[in-house]
Amino acid sequence: MDFDDTPQEASFRARARAWLERNAKRRDPDAPGADPLREREDANALRDAKAWQTRKFDEGWACLTWPKEYGGQDLGRMEQVIWNQEEARFDTPANIYSIGHGMLAPTLMTHGTKAQKDRYVREMGRGQVVWCQLFSEPDAGSDLAGLRTSAVRRGDEWVLRGQKIWSTGAHYCDYGMIVTRSDPDAAKHAGLTYFIVDMHAPGIEVRPIRQINGASGFNEVFLNDVRVPDENRLGGVGDGWRVALTTLMNERVAIGAGAGSGRLRELFRLAREARIGGRPAIENHAVRQKLADFYIRTKGLQYTGYRTLSAVSRGATPGPEGSIGKAVGAPLGQEMASFAMELQGAMGALLDPDLAPQEALWQEAYLGAPGLRIAGGTDEILRNIIAERVLGLPPEMRVDKDRPFREIPVGRGAR
Amino acid sequence: MNLEFSDDQKFVQKTARDFLAERSGLDACRRVLESPEVAFDAELWKGVAEMGWLGAAVPEDLGGAGLGYLELVLIAEEIGRALAPIPFGPSVYLATEALLHFGSADQKRRFLPRLASGDLVGTFALAEGTGDLATSAVQTRFENGRLRGEKLPVLDGGSAGLGVVVARAAGGPVLTLVDLAGPGVTRTPLQSFDPSRPQSRLAFDGAPAEALGPADATDAIRRLLDRAAVMAGFEQLGGATRVLEMTRDYALGRYAFGRPIASFQVIKHRFADLYAAIELARSNGYYAAWALSSGSDELELAACAFRAAASDAFELATREMIQIYGGVGFTWEYDCHLFYRRAKLLAAWLGTPSAWREMLIERLEAREAA
């Protein structure tokens, strides 16, 4: 039981830090942290993000867990987390590769042919091309396997028709990974096929979606008879659900990199600056109890992430227990933001960054928070997963199993 | 970073679990709970002593097993899981620890071997009826080698032979050692919320006592409480985990509307939330255990966070347990209330969750100011 770095880890950390000191600027610890859901849309941001990724990759500091043959370092998740912790101290471009490198590349490495891996993986790591995920649809979110985008085979091509939604970054991505329905007469999970799709292909139309916080990080993607060569199929025909599960499993690896602690620092600072009854809010008993509670849960989440990391580093497969990170973390973030706004009193109702305390960080966080409770597994789905896969409780009763997909009831307004 | 317990440590835990499963079933707890004249299960205490657990952290040359704190917290977890009706906490986490850390060579020699062998049961007395555990609030006086004042409630105060009593002396708060069976001590049994863990009022009227540790023991007492909080937290963790398992098994076997109640989504989600609360507490516990065993100065924060989390998680578990068991969970005959009572007792002993949360903020502020 040792929370300190092993000598090996300490040495890696020192080398990582040294490289970062030489190649990046230190972040000002008093500046508010970046809000991950706040997407900057200027072309410079994209160019900077790509340049930084390429530099890291070419010098051996990116995609650390990937095999060396694809440009990785064959290191463990622990080293990747150590790197993430160190990089977080520096002012570097926002990471636009978490989906591509975190979920899609592992899918490719698990299910791709040698030709596909050779063609795409290293290039993905270098970051000059960016990948997006085309999974959810207007009628298939939590019930992803209910998706309807069709894929019809024509010789050695497939023709795709349908609509995807919530695709983060699709507006600047070069490739996507898509799950389609190739056989509507088969049962729901049995008639799916997975493809790599060129986002610049004719028939693909990307429309940004405006989020409640004003940003447009994700999109609707319309596929109007998009032609995809069969060589871009990942896995067998009808085997798409199994491939999709690999992608989704990687979402589950919620490894804490200390991200929550930064918010705690800011919250405590706010509590010192805000006033209740003419005194600093942090002197108020109710405020102190709440702050302590946030600290305890944040640390609990952080150490739970470390436990998963420690187990995975020793060869365990990441299990469904990892769902705790998001199931607890997302609502906690919303609660903290809400509380922080309350501390600000009337000023909490302002968004002006030059007037609202801490540059309206908490207001932005509160606007972004509902998305985190829904994306990547809703609070409710995650609870089902914990109950069923960790605690062994019975699965939900299903009315759509073992019937041809065509016959499954859909709601009013479904396509 | 390696957050696993070693194979040896896991073996200690498994041995403890097997021993207690056989010798400390819930019927053992219930027997003490239902017998006001029985303070603790003496046979079990003897067995636990023979296993070496009472002296787990005591050096071998003082009669202990010479193990470490990582082993001790795992034993504590099993004690908690079994709801063992013995004075393990007060004697091991407090009396023994106080002597280990603050005793003179002579005091260690006189008391530790007997505490480790179980011949002597120790306890700790701080609270004085107001519920406030601040050492500055202590009124019991230690003067000229004698104690005057009153302590209540004192866990195992009626059956312990040795009392580690916090008092006020000329130089500040002090720790003292008292023979609780000796002169000047009047012990009155109280009605404990958890009768499987008896509590007493101790009145001192000139009882002979000796000083233990420094003349101003403010810091010493805080450190003692921090350490005990971590060990007690593991008892709470063990209890909470057992409650989750029992409740799950119950819900899988109980049918309503043609299916197990465990298949209803609301019940599933309540289980998931409980699991998450316990796991977060466990993670805070592992950090605290590491801090305790490595001597890290993170202990002062880790102990607070873990203690509050473990108290809340165990209490939540016991409330959910009765709710999910339904009507039978509310009966004396079912075992739910054994856990319901123990959870509240442990949450009140050594400081409530809100007291530990307040301590956490004070310590974070002190660090910020430094």
C-alpha cells in the first residue's frame, strides 16, 4: 500500500517534467483551470493542438501505452497518468484526441486488419488527422443498439444512409468510426456492422449543434448515400456490436489525473473571498461543512481512480467499477458549481468574465455540467451497470430482445 | 504507486475473516446485546488475544505480534464486519496506542504485555456529557497524582481495567492512566444505543492516577484520535460492506410482482449509490492507512476525510438495509438493527462526522496559512 511513486515512476516523472520544462510554458497556478466543455472554435486553436501533438508524438511523449511499432512507448497506464499530471502543470493546447486516441485507436488495434492498423494508427497518433465517433443517433442514445443508420452492400462497397448526433469534433475531423445497421431483419444486436469513414467523402454533411453554454463542440452528421469501401469495414459483417463494445469499454477507463483537485482550490479561494453576514463565507459553519464534504468526495474519487490505475498497471482489466468515477463525479461537479454560484450571491447570476468572480468559471461549469451527466453513459445507465455488472443484480426486463429489429416499437416522431 | 495490500497482509485478513465467521457470528453480537449483565464475549476476547491481534502493533519484546498498521486495519475491518462484541477498539486503538506512543519505558513494560495478552482490557475517556470532544472543554482535573471529575459516556468503561483518561492539569490537557477497579472510581452502566457495546459513566473522586506522555498533551491527544479514527474507520467499512452484501442477497431472494425485488430499477440504483459511497470511503481509507503506516504528515487530513466518509457510508448502508428488507427489517428478530445500532454508535464515538469535517477545514486553513 504505497501512494508514492515507485523509483521507476519517479524517474519517469522527472524525465517527463524535464522535457515539458524545455518545450512548454508553465501554467499560472492562480489562473482558473480550463473548462473541458468550452470549445474554442478558432482555426489557430486547431492548428496549435495538432502541432503540439505531433511534437510530443515525434519525440516519444504521446500515446505512451501504444505499441512501439505504432509510435507508442509500450508503457503502462500509470505512466500515461503521470504524463497527464505533469502536462497539466503547463499551458498547452486543449486535448482534441481523447476520443481518437483513448477509444478509437484501441478499437482499431483490437479489431483492425494489419493493413488497417498500418494505414491509420501511427498517423492517428501524430495528430495531423483527427478522428471522431459516429455512434449515437436522435433515436438511439442510451439505447445505442437501437440505431438505424443503414449500410447496404453494393459489390465491394457499402452505401450508408442515416444520421448521427453528438459527434464531438466532427466539424474538424478527418475520419470517423461508425456503427451501422446492415441487417434490419436480424435481432437488434445482431445486424450491426462497423466502418471507418472518411469525413470528407461526398454525402457527409456536418451541422454543429449549439449547446446550452453557447459552444458548439458537437454535431449532427448526415450521411446521404455515402460510399465506403469494404476494406474500411472493421470486424465481420454483423459483428459491429462486439466491435462497438470495445470502443465503449475504453470509455469506462475513468482514471483520475487529479483534475478534480484544481476545482477544490478555486472553490476554497472563492469561499475566502465571498461574504456572508459581512464575514468571509469560509467562516460560516454550513459553508465549512459543505466544503469538507466536497473535499472528501473529490479525494475519494481521486483515490478510487488511483486504485483502478494500480490494479490495471498490475495486469487487471479495467472493470465496470470504473463507472463510479463518472457516476459520482459528474453530479458532484454540478453540485459544486451550483454551490459556488450560491456563494457569489447576486453576482452569481452574471456571466461577464470581468465582473463575475473567478471570471465566471463556476457559471460556465454549471452550464456545462448537465452534459457531463448525460454524455458517455448517463447517471442512470451507469447505475444500471454498477448494479448489474458489479453487484450481480438482475438485468432490466427487455421487450425488444430476440425480435427482428424492424418489429421493435418506436416512439411518436421517430424516423 | 501500488495500492494493493501484500499477500501476507491479505492472508492476515483472510485468517481473521475465517476465525470471526466461526467464532463471532451475529448471534454472538445479539447475545451480548440482549444480556445487560454481559459486557462482552469473554471467550471471543480470549480467542482474539490468542490470535495475537490485541498486540498486532506492539513490538514482540513487549508481548506483541510485531505486525504493522496495515495488518491492524485489515483486522479492524474484519472485527467491524463481524460486529464482534468485544472491547477491541478502546483497548487496541486507544489504550494500547497511547502507551505505545506516549508511555515511558517503565509504563510500556508494566502495561503493554498485559494489554497484548488480553489479561488487561483498556479504554479511553474523553467526553464529559456535553458531547464536545475538544480537549479545551475538559473539566476533569489531575492534581497531585489524583483525578477528580466525571466522564461520560465511556465505551467499555464498566469492564475495562485500565483507563486512559484525558484530564486538565497545570500545564494543559494531559493523558493519565487509571486503575478503573481501584479506589476513587465509581462506575455506573448507561443505556447504550448499541447494547452489544456497553457504555458507562465514570466518576473520579481522588482516584490515584499517573501522567502519561507530555505535560501539554494537546497535540498528543489529537494524534492519538487521528490514528484511532483510521482504525475505527476500517471497522465501519467492514460493517458497511457486510450490510451491502447481506442486503443484496436478501433482495435477490425476495420476490414481489413475480420477480426479485433486486430487479426493480429504483432498488438497483439505490444499491449502486450505496456501493459508490462505500467504495469512495474505502479509497479514502486506503490513503489514510498508507499515511498511518508510513508516518506521512498527510495523516491529519486523511484521517478526517476517511472518518467522515466511513461514518456516513456505514450509516447510509444500515438505513438502506432496513428499507430494502421492508417490514421484517424493522423487527427485533432480524439482524438489521444490530448493524443500525452499531453504525450510530461508531459514528458518535471519537467525534461525529461533522466534527471531523470541521477539523478537516481547520487543518486545510492552517496549511494554507503556513
